[in-house]
Amino acid sequence: MRPHLRTLLISLLAAAPLLAQGGGGVQFRDWKVPTGTAKPKTACSELSSLTSYEFSVYSTALIPASATVPEHCRVSLMVQPEINVEVNLPTAWNGRLYMFGNGGFAGEPFDSPGRIGNRSRGLKAGFVTAATDTGHSAAAEPGGSFALNRQKAIDFGFRSLHVTADSAKRVIKAYYTNPLSKSYFDGCSTGGRQALILAQRFPNDFDGIIAGSPGLFYSGTQISRAYWMQGLAQNPFPASKLPLLAKKVYDHCDAKDGLKDGLIDDPRKCDFRPDRDLPRCAGSDRADCFTSNQILALERIYSDMPRQGKRYFPGWPVGAEAIGPNGQSGWIGQEIDGATGPGAWTSYARNFIRFFAAPGTPLAGVSEADAISRFDVDKETANTVFARQILDATDPDLTAFKRRGGKLLMYFGWADPQLNARVGVEYYEDVVSKMGTTTPEFARMFLVPGMFHCGGGIGTGTFDTATPIVQWVEQGKAPDVIQAARIVNNETVRTRPLCPYPQVARYKGTGSIDDAANFACVKP
């Protein structure tokens, strides 16, 4: 396979699981859709006249109603230099804007399956929907290669989000008789990072924000991935041992919360140590034990990452080793490279090093294969500082967002093998420390035991966060619980309440452990 095609394939595979929003794709499922009363005041085609110095409307089309969407006007525009934006305006509008985020390195086409699904759910609920490619095409500039252009790197980091929201609002104002009443943003993974960027940098853009599994410490995530993959290069861990590892982890941790239910309620409560708790092979490598090198590999992954002599990034929580619905461990294709090529950790770390960290340094021109091995995780450069400035969403000061009445709903799967849930928890705790005990009045976080990245896994990974954020913003009804389900082959096999952190769901002592009614949210 030609090198550029291989790079494209890897980038698309890495981004593929991230295209849809989290929670199983059921946003607005629990919302009673109000009748749309706002009507267009102009023809869809006339919106092309909005073209100005700031942006160019290059396409308008009235899309007829179908089984999946109502009639709507689709406006395609470009903001300088290359930020493509799509705005869809239903003929019967509920007065609200719903913008959804990106996955991976972004650059997705607007007709990708995940984006079609997000758009359809928003339109069916009567929202204007908006989305962006963040300023580049993943097909033309795969992976992080777009970041060689400094402006595109900035657009990916934060600028595209604000100008997309602003452009959508200008189109709305030109099209409808009624003004915009409320605006919402929904994203998971990269989209979750975007959500927090909006709350921190652009607090006036959205009334309600959903930040799912956010890659908020973006630069640190990529640097830590390089550190862990360097360790795995020294001490490889075989995929064949993952089922045994998962069994040992869950045997040790499952019942720590008082209920043996196949889930680890809070990995931080489980003192699992590979060097102490795993069977060690006395001689040659066997299927029922772990060699000293394999244990060293796990110790590195589960331990905090040091950088320049200080703790830099939290070690990986136990739980993602579990065998998921596809019959494979959550680590396969994420932490551990799969049979089809590099996993997500490898792919994203390589792209970050080559296109964000390397330009203008001795690493410039480093090969894809050598990027991680040659990267010095302890060395701070102007490039890594710049990457942190434009990509990270770690500022806990949400004063302006709170002052304007904004509401933030965060969630994270405790068994996420792609992004570290401890980073999300520590960020939320930083917000509480900065903003005080009233933080839950405007910002809440929900943790999902057993859920993989943005959904899936062995936990109750299907839930609607869009309805709670709308009710919180518009009715003042803060979400005290979110009902979640585990669905297997289109059948609900378990329901559980998701509780606002630090509360956890505790079994009441009677009834089925697969019925949410038999659990209550309590302080740990």
C-alpha cells in the first residue's frame, strides 16, 4: 500500500468510532418535541446573498421531507481561509440551535454516517443544526498533517468552533421570522474537548453544553501516549493475554463497591497492582501467567506518568481490559496495536509528534515509524507550548460561562480505553475547587462504569444527555439522575441510573441488579 494511502486509512480508522455523539446515538429521545412555530421569512435560495468578506455561501438547497428528516433548507458556506460549515434550517423551527462536534483530527465530510445521524436527530426535534470540518479535509490532509499550516492548526484548536456558531446564528437571523431563543453544543471525544473550549474561550456562544469523554488535556494525552508506547516497545504485551488480564482485574475489583455485577464502579477504589496481583511465570511464558517483562509493561501503563521529575499525567484506570460486545478486549486497537495496524494511541501520538511537535526542530522529517521512539517526552519546546495553548481545554475558571447562565453537562466512561477518565474527573474537581461548592448549580459530571469510548463496552452506555441539558437550561431542572441502559442485539439487558459526581449508584439490596429502580444515587 502506498504510504499516503496507508496514512489516510489509519487516520480514518482512528477517527471512525468518534464520529457519532456519545450515549448510543439517542439524543432527544426523551424530549417531548414542541410544535415548531417559527417560519421562514425568505426563500432558501435567497440565503446565498449573505456572502460577505467573512464567509461565502456557496450552496443552498431546500431538502424535501423524508422518513428521517423534515423539510429543511441546507446552507453550505466557507469561512476564511478554509473552514467549511453546514447549517440545516427546518421549515418548522422550534427556535433553537443544535451544533455538534467532531471526532479524531476532524475534517470529516458532512455526509459521513455519524454526522448524518446527528443532523437527523436534531432536525427531527425541530432544531437548526450546525457542523464544521474545522478548516481542513481529512481526505486531502489525513491525520494531523493539516497542522503544518499554523492557521489550520488554530482553526482546529478553537477558532472554527466560534466562527461556526456565529455564522449559524447569522443565517438563522436572515431566514426566520422569530429570533433565536437558545443554543446548544454537543460533542464527544474531540467534540468533548471542543465543548469545553467553548465554555472556557467563548462563554457567550451556547446556553447549554454537553462534553462527552473530552480529550481536554490534548497535548498531555498525546505526550503520555508516546511515553506508554515507548514502554510497550521495550516490553511488549501480547493481545493473547488480555482475556486473562481482564479476568484477574475484574476478580480483584468487581466486588469492591459491595456488588458483584461485572462492573467496576470506581477504578480508583481498587488497589490493583500487577506486580502483586497477577500470577508470575516461574520459567517460560505460558498462557496462564505473566512474564516479568509483561508485568513491567502493565506497571508502566497503570502508573502515573512522570515528566521532568513531576507527575504529569494520571495512570490508566483499570476496567478497559474487559471483553466488549465484539468479543475483544477494549485495549485492542486502542492501547494495543491490532492485527490491522497501529492502534489509536500509536496513530494519534505519531501524528501529534510529526505535525505538531516536530516542525522546525531536529525531529522534522522524522518517519512515521520512528516518531514515537525518537520523541523526548521530557523535553518542552516552543511547538509543544504552542500546541498546549491552542488545543488544551484545561482552564477551570468558568466564571463567565456561569455568569451568563450557561449549563455544562460532562460525562465519561470509566472503562474508556481511548481517553483517560481520571483526566476528566480531575478537571471537574479543579472546577469545583475554583468555582466553589455551588458548581453543581451550573456544571455536573456523570461517570459510567464499564462504558468504553463515547459508548459501548459492558456498561449502560446508552443514554440521552440532550433532553437533560435542555430541561436544565430552559426549566431550571438540574439533572439529579440520567437513566441509562445496556442494549445488546437491540434488547435492553440492564438499566442503571447515572449519578452526578461524586454520587454513585448503590444497590438497595433487593430486586434485580439489572433494574435501575433497585438503585439509588448516594454519596460514596
